[in-house]
Amino acid sequence: MATSPTSGAGAAYAAFKQDVNMTATELTTWLKTAESKSVGQDSGDGTSIGRHSGEHIVDILHKKKADLTPADEAHLHKVHSYVARHSAQGPHHQQDVATSPWRYSLMNWGHDPLKQ
């Protein structure tokens, strides 16, 4: 990904780094849980779209920015769009957040809304 920080890809990378607030280790551990597996739309192979996304995010987190492929760059945009859209649809009551499917779904995409 040989682009300048002000290019579209650079902006997408910056947004991705802001949106994804879980480490590769945290996300890998999360994706193995029953809670992770309990949410999301099936991608057709028995695994949710979000969990597939989480696996791709882990791969991206292990790469240097310069080593990102065009498919990785496209996924940066997809992650940002999903996190922005889904974050706006949160539960109406704060006490419902910790164990909500809403939070679990966002976590499959690398974003824990309870993490500072």
C-alpha cells in the first residue's frame, strides 16, 4: 500500500486504526467464544460474515501498512462503514450493552464499544 497519508487508502487506514480498538490477540480470543459465534448473518458456510471479517482483520493487524493488498484496502473501508453504521444502532439502555448481540457483533468486527 504505497500511498501517501492523505490519499484515500491512507485515510481508510487511519479510520480502520481508530475503529478497530481490539488487538489481534484480543480479537483472535474473542472469535473463539460462544458469544462471538452466537451473532451475525451466516455467510453460507456456517460462519457469520462478521466472524470472517474478524479473521481478515486479524490478518491485517499482523501486517505492516506497506504490505496491505488491494483486498485488505477494500476491507479497511468495509470495516469502517460497518462500525460507523452499527455503532449508531446501539441499545437504548446502557445496562443492556455488555451482553448485547449489538456489542458482540461489533466485537466480531474488531470494535469493543466498552473499551476505552
